[in-house]
Amino acid sequence: MRIGRRAVALMLLDTFLVVLAIHLALWLRFDGVIDQRYLTTVRGLLPFVIPFYLLSFYCCRLYNRMWAYASIRELVSVVVATSVGSIAFCSVVFIMDWRILPRSIHIINWILVISLIGASRLGWRVVRHYLWRSSPSQTHRALIVGAGDAGAMVARELLNHGNGVNLVPVGFVDDDPAKQLLYLYGLKVLGTREDIPALVHKHRIENIIIAMPSVSAATVREILDICRTTPAKLKILPGVYEIIDGRVNVSKIRDVELEDLLHRDPVRLNLEEIARYLNDKVVLVTGAGGSIGSELCRQICRFRPRQLILLENSENNLYEIDLELGDQHPGINLVPCLADIKDAAKINLVFDTYRPQVVFHAAAHKHVPMMEHNPDEAVKNNVIGTRIVAEAADRFGAETFILISTDKAVNPTSVMGATKRIAEMVIQHVGKNSQTRFAAVRFGNVLGSRGSVVPLFKKQIARGGPVTVTHPEMKRYFMTIPEAVQLVIQAGALARGGEIFVLDMGEPVKIVDLARDLIRLSGLRPDEDIEIRFKGVRPGEKLFEELLTTEEGTDATAHERIFIARANSIDFDKVENILFNKLQRGINLSKKEVIAMLKEMVPEFQRSGRSQIG
């Protein structure tokens, strides 16, 4: 057994303290006048008693604890170790018949040893906390919202070792009336959420930390609306699952992300139940390197497919997702396939070689202004490419085919939206007489995806502005990437053939409100620190997006937030004739011919005023 120098030093200290405690016990018992025979007896006992105490301390691990972080648990260990040593002391006295010591000596000695040993250990924490604690050059006063378990953890972390984030907690706010004016870790509960603006002004608060990880998104939104009226920066504690995992500390307090400001609770699905159809199946994902496609691949790997085919036409994107999944899921049979969905021969070869049973079709051209300038490419990729993949799925016996669609396919005003609407029609057409279950998933803007407004706004804020918004009244439905992917996987479980699944995404959000929120959450003031500049509606855009046409309506599904659009009647013969004619010509059409074809196939397609293409 190896004992370090630190342990030896502590043992010497404990020997001195035990001897001191016994003599102090005699002194207290006899009011400072100690009979010599008692001193002689005690000194004869010490060579036998001290080893018992040290052995007890060692067995209770008092010599290998970090006393700079001592807590109640360590104090209990001191009491247990001292009690065992004191019992040994009494036993030695009884065995050696040195019972001339008064019985009260043993009780007094027990109390004194606990006090001295405890003070020697816990005192180290006091010294470290109050005397040796370094003061940061600049600190920021913080108000903690929530005086529950999470708020207590935040306060303790900041008080003990919060120098890394330079935050000094001033107090709490909590809506519980029973907590008002009480103290937690020496910090007072100063009021309720309604008092936040006044408290920020009174106590010069620079940061507000929201420590309420288990409350609903609606409650967080209400608190954020109050906090946004103050100049303080906002931070939020991670979710409750991270507290359960014991991973919450001051380093986990993060800035409020835009995902926290959705005007609804996040959609949560039990993927463990609904995604069993992926287990031990050959799954193909087109556009596997894109925002949605890559997240789909990550989620699919959780359900142990027999084989996952990553189909992507960007070499770099394919390399990155293949490398990531290979590192995180080494047991999954991954097939990186560099291919273009417009290459019918290659797509058919892929399907013939691997025979995928489940297909998620995420490959698409999605940038609205770009497709306005290149409508022929939008048709080639979003329409013809979809048809090629869908027909291959039918030809080679895939079980399920899920198309990723968009709310821009409803009453489209853009080329991109019109082509996605036709893509929906294509899979319904191909699936009409197929054993494969074809379905589409229609959702709104995806926060954090490539080309979405959030990364653009962040870059503009980082440059000092201005933040550019198209129109003050422009609204969009928003969802997170995980929500979008969960919906897609859920659709695969619900699909029976021909459905268009729609997510209830709450109320649409003004783009300018998101811009202002993001500026505030960056610690700046909109229209003062960062200018918001309106630049006009871009080609193909409309002010309001819709999830359904007025004719469609919805039917309920097994999930309360997912609906099935009752599709408009489709003239499949017209779709087939137009697509066949264009395929025969190699879809080498002029821009005007492409627009005319789209209007013929999608009568509700009405292009916005600026979308003029010569």
C-alpha cells in the first residue's frame, strides 16, 4: 500500500489533533485542574489509541479526498471515521482496565476530535474559497430566473468557480409565492418574472440566466418577451436531460438560440417505436450530404439498418457525411455513392445493385432566387430527377419512398415551389399502380439549414450590420432540423401510398421579428447598434407561405401534430404527356418554355411581380 507525502502530512496533523483533543477533554472535564494520574493514564493509552484512529481515518478515505471541494458528504465521513476510532479508544480502555477515566471523557473527546478534524479539512475549502480565490479583471452581474434545483446548481457553480465566465450572481426571480424573500446560497429571491425589468435597472444586471430547463417553450417565450425589454444579455440552461446526466455546470450555460424562440412547443416523436421499419433494412438517402439528408442519415443509423446508401452529387459533402457516420457508427454498412439523380443509367444501376427497401428522397435544388434564374435546372433536378428515382424505386421493388417537399409547393409563386409541387404529383402518379408506398412530407423553413435566414443574419450581425430583410410583413413557418427529420421518418411509418404529410407548425413568424430577436440575443440593440434594412421581395418569393391549398383540407393521423393533405385531383395523363415530351427533347428548353410548361402543369402557379425572365 503506497502512501504519498500529502497523506503522511495529514496523518501527522491528525496525530497531533487526536492528542490535543484528549488533553482538551481532560481540561474541560476538570475545569483546567487535571489530576496527574489522569495525564499518566492518557499518555499510556496514546500509543495504542492513535493507530486505531489513523487506521479508521485511512479506511474512511480521509487521506485521498480533495478537501478544497469538501461538502456534507465529507463531513459525514469525518463523523463516521471519528466514531469508529472513539469506539476503539473505549475498547482499549475497557480491555486494559484503565477505567479510572470518567466516562464523560469519551463523549467530550469524540466531539472534540470531530470538531478538530472537521475544521482542519473544511477549513481548507474556506481558505481556498475566500482567501486564495482569484478575482477576474472584469465581472458581470447576473440575475437567475428560477430558484429551483437548476437555479441552485447555477448559483452554486457561479459562486464556487464561476471565474471562467466572469458572472457574479446577484439574486433570483421565481413565480412561486412561497419562495419570495427567501435566501438560497446567500442570494435572495428578489421577485417574480414581472419584476425583471425593475430589478435589472435597480441592481445593474448585465446578464439574465434562465434556469428553468423543464418548463414549456411557451413559458420560456413569455419570460424571454419580458427579458427582451431590458438591455441585459440572455443566457439559457440546457435541457433537463443534461441535468439528469450530471453534465450541467457554468460552461453549459449557453446563449439563447433562435430555436428557443419558436412560437410553439417543439414536436417530439417517439422514434424508437415508429422507426422499427428501418431495422435490418437497406436504406437509400438521396442528397445525403445536405442539411436534411445528413441529419436523416444520423437518425437512421440509430436503428441499425442492414445497409445505408449515401447518394450525393457533391464529392466534398459525401466525403464529410461518410467520414462522420463511419466514426460514430462503425458497425453500420455504409455505401458512399457519388451520383446525380438526373443520371438515369447510374440511378438504375444503384437500385439494381443494392435493392434498397426504404428510400428518402432529399436531393433537390431549393434556393428560390437561384431557381428563378435557372428554371430549366430546377425542372431537371426537382422534377425529372425525382421521376427517375421514383421509377427506379418502383422498378426494383422498394417498400417505401418518401419525398421531401416544401410549403412553397402550395399555390406556388416561384419556380422552385412549382417544381416541388410537380414532384409531389410525380410520385403520386408513379405510385398509382405500384407496390411501393409513395408519400411526400411538406414542411416550412428549417432553422439552421444551409441557405436559411439564421446563418445569414448571424454573419451580418458579426460584420456589424446591416441585417437585410426582404419585407416588414414577410412571414414564414419555421421548424428545427431534428423536427423535420422526425417528421420524415414518421411519414415512412404512416405511409400507405399517395399521402402528403403536413406538420402543424403553429403560427407563422415574421422574419423581421426573428432578425430583431437574434440581434438582441447577440447583446446588441436593433435599429441602434445594428441597422435593419428592407431590400424588397426577391424573385419568386411571396409574403405568406401556406401548408395547404384552399381545396385540400386535412385528415388526422396517429400523431396529433401531423396531418394528411387531401390532395387536389390530378390529371395524370396530362402530367405523363408533358413529362414524356420534355424527356424526349432532353429537357433543353428555353426559360419561357419552362415557365409555360410549369403553368400548364400547375394552374395555380402565379409568379410574383419581380420574377420576370427573358
